[in-house]
Amino acid sequence: MITRIAHRQQNMATFHQLRQAGIPAATISGRSRHGGPWQRLLPRVYLLQTGPPDIRQQALSAVLYAAHPGADPLAGTTAALTGGAALALLGIRDAPPEPLDILVRSPCSPAATGRVRPCPTSRWPATIHISGIPSARPVRAAADFAARTDQADLVRSVLANVVQGGWCHPHDLHAELRAGRVRNRPAVRAAAAELLAGVRSIAEGRARDTLAATDLPAPLWNTRLHGPDGTFLASPDAYWPDEGVALEIDSAEYHYTRDAWQATLLRRLRLESRGVLVASTTPGLLRDSPAEVIAALRALLALGAARPSPPGVTARGHAQLELPLPLRELPYAPKARDTV
């Protein structure tokens, strides 16, 4: 029986499970002493091996600790990983793997211990399995992360990466933030507004802040540009359709390898060959020299407005999102990611 439990639970078992398997409490205590074959990771949670736990085992140990003793801990009915830890397991950029936030059904509220932070809730979500660990879906995990994080830029970045990665739609994230009563926190409200406007990165968010402080017209964010024959050209970070001006924010991390840089230049050439005026900048220039960026945009927008006709491109796939909308399951959500 213990072998079966260990196989299901990544070589771990709870005290309750071990006792049900007929192992005496004294044996459990003896095997988990220093130098023994088992390790006590958390109160009532044991790792049945001598080597250190990996990231998945640490996350699952927190679920085992918080789950109701009489329930199957892998069912996701009484405890589930959420917040940054769940997002980090999905590979979402900037999501911190700790602390281990664990949703537990109210009124149960196990004590916080070590890196484990139980989060009692009466709004029990639909759960999925990520690397075998019962977890909240990305939209709920993102909202729980935002509710427990005070770093505005980190909230902004993680929420943007969740949406950019296709794990949820901005409408659904906004609805979840509202349901969790965290939408009115300043950092959360700003991040949600950016996502609804089409912003998909922290650099774009800062660019939007910079532009909002000027008298320049508001652009479309991440719209898809197509040629007259319908050929896709590019999706610039910001685009002014009336003037035919695009803003590209190129970071060294994503654009300065040889292949990425050539792809960036080719995309720019496609836009310029059809009359789009392209302004290029970096996140650092936006931060340190915003006046220079604004001056370049102002000059290009004036040139674009003075042309007899706009360039031969069409902006598609962009609509300013409106609220309120009901929470829903999107038909295009990544089905394969329900179990990772």
C-alpha cells in the first residue's frame, strides 16, 4: 500500500496515510530521524527517500500538508496550489516559485509553516493538475498572486505574461480579479487596465504610461498589420493607424541574438516597404530618455499626418475590450495545458 501511495504522490506520504497503511507512529518517527531513510518535510508530511526534494515534491508536500486528512489529496477538492508557485510550474516568466500559496476550503485553516502559506477560501475553483500537483487554473492563480503581492512591477509583469502566454483572456482575468475583490488595489487596477488596452509586457506598460503623459494620440497596442493582399506583416508594440506610425520596443534579451536581430530587421523592412514609419527604442531608453523617444514619435506622427494617403496596411485583430463581461471558458484556451 505504501508503495502505491508513494508512486502516486512523488515518493511522499502523510502521517495519516502511513498510519492507515499499518505503520506504527514510533516507526515513522524512527525512520524520519536525521540520517534515516525518510525525511519530514512539513508537519505530518514525509519524503520517503534520502535525497533532497525537487521543486515538484516541495510544491506537492505543501498540498499534502494542507489537504483534509480524510480526502484524497490529489483530487484537488480540499487543497490546491495557487499563486506564483502554480504559475512558476507552468513556466510563466517572472512568477516566483515561493512562497507556496495553498488554497484550502473554508473554514479549514491550517497554520502557516516555513514557505507554506495556506489561503482559506469559500470560492473553491475548478482545479487542474500541473506536473501531478492539484492546482488552481492559471486565471485564478494569477488573481491569487496579485492579491498577495505588493510589488507593483512584479504584478504587472506576471499578469502580462499569463495573458501573453495564452493561459487566459484579459476579460476572464479581470472578472477573476473582481470576484476576488482585489481589482481596486492600485497595482492590480493599473495592470488590468493595461491588459484590456492590449498591452502585453511591462515595457509596453511603461511606454503606455509615458505616452499617456503627453498630448500624442493613443495608439493601438499589439495590433496585427496585414498588406493589401492579406499577408501578415508584423504586430508592432504600438501603432497609429491614421498616421501609419509604429513603435517597436526591442530588448536585448529577445532581439539581440543574430537570428532574432535579423528577424527584427526583416519585420521592419516589411513595414517600411509599405510606407509604415517605424520608431525603435529599448526598455532602457524608455526609462532613461523618454523625452527623446517622444520627440522621435512626434516627428514621425507629423510626417505621417502630412502624407496624402496612409500606408497600404490594414490593422486587424484589435478591439478595445469593454467591461463588464461574464466569466467564461474560452474555446481557444490551451487544452493540452490542463494537465502538464
